[in-house]
Amino acid sequence: DSGVTQTPKHLITATGQRVTLRCSPRSGDLSVYWYQQSLDQGLQFLIQYYNGEERAKGNILERFSAQQFPDLHSELNLSSLELGDSALYFCASSNPLDRMNDGYTFGSGTRLTVV
Amino acid sequence: GDSVTQMEGPVTLSEEAFLTINCTYTATGYPSLFWYVQYPGEGLQLLLKATKADDKGSNKGFEATYRKETTSFHLEKGSVQVSDSAVYFCALNPWTAGNMLTFGGGTRLMVKP
């Protein structure tokens, strides 16, 4: 158990629908990052939050949005889903103030299948 | 900007063979360097890291040395096992605002018995 919890583990939904993915960061971590991983294995950075505020944006579609709540958990909302949105979605967390542990801790991911 | 380049896979080896996965980077300053491993069906796990030039990170028989002169952080293992089959990601943390890691494209390793 990495300490980063993602739910649900699997999600199957139809095109045009909306889903919400949830992430609880490791205790003490203030930053949350969302990544999309497609079949070709590459990691696509979507968005970062730090202590409730959006910090950086990557190649996130307008149909996607995210937020980080006061308890530091984060949700990624995907709407008007298309077949091409089928992928693994990972959440990672870090504590940017801890130079000794400056990597990310990843959750086990949510596998989204759009049919 | 910062970037990480890894050798393309898949890399296919027989059990007990020597492994090298090349990783080179471009960054200003003195980034931290990482190798992450992703086993089938799982998230990424930190394998090893190095925070300054000439540091050697090691874990589970894997090693990588931070070479500033060649801007490289190649991953090596002397004798691979079937259980090492996974995707390996090289990454850097430039320690600029935001603590953003930059990842390479990943290298799939397949080890055959």
C-alpha cells in the first residue's frame, strides 16, 4: 500500500456520460497530480493541485476538470466521454517542502473503459 | 525546457542476462533523478533515486549513477529475473517552483525464462 488511495479501481461507462475519479493523497502530502496513461504506456500529465489551489496544467481537455478539497483529497471529473478517453488514470502525491523525499507516490490507478 | 529521453523498448532478455536501460536528461541547475517501475496492472513505484552528481542509487539489485558530465542516469542490473518484467520510467525533479517531475516515455522490459 503506497498510501495514495484511488477509487474506483475499475469503471465502465458509455460514451457521453460523466464520471468522477477520487484520490486521497499520502498523509502529509499537500500536492496532488493527475496523469493519464494510454495503451502505448506513456504518462500524460493532466493537472496539479497544491493545498487546494491549481498549480499547473498539462494537456487536460476542456471536458475534464479537477479540484482539491480542504481535506486534500482530489477529484477528477471527466464529462462527455469518448471512446478515446479509455485509459488508466493515476493520481500521485508529494510534499514539495520535503527535499529528502522529493519524488512522487503513486496510487494504483483507475482503469476507465468507455463503451 | 526540461526533458528526459529513454531508450525505446521493448527490451527482451533471457533470465540472468545483464540489463542496461539508457536515460539522458536536459535540465538547468541540479535536478534530482529517479527511476520508477510499473509492474503489470499496478501504479508506478519508486525504484531508486540520486540527488547530486556522482551519487549512485540502488535497490533490489538495480543501480544507476548520476553522471552530470554526460547528463545520464542509466539503469543497470547484473542478472535479471522474470519478475523484473515491467515498464521502467526515468524522471527528473528540477526543483523549480511546483515540484514537477518530468518523465521519460518508459521502457518495457520483458525477461524470458
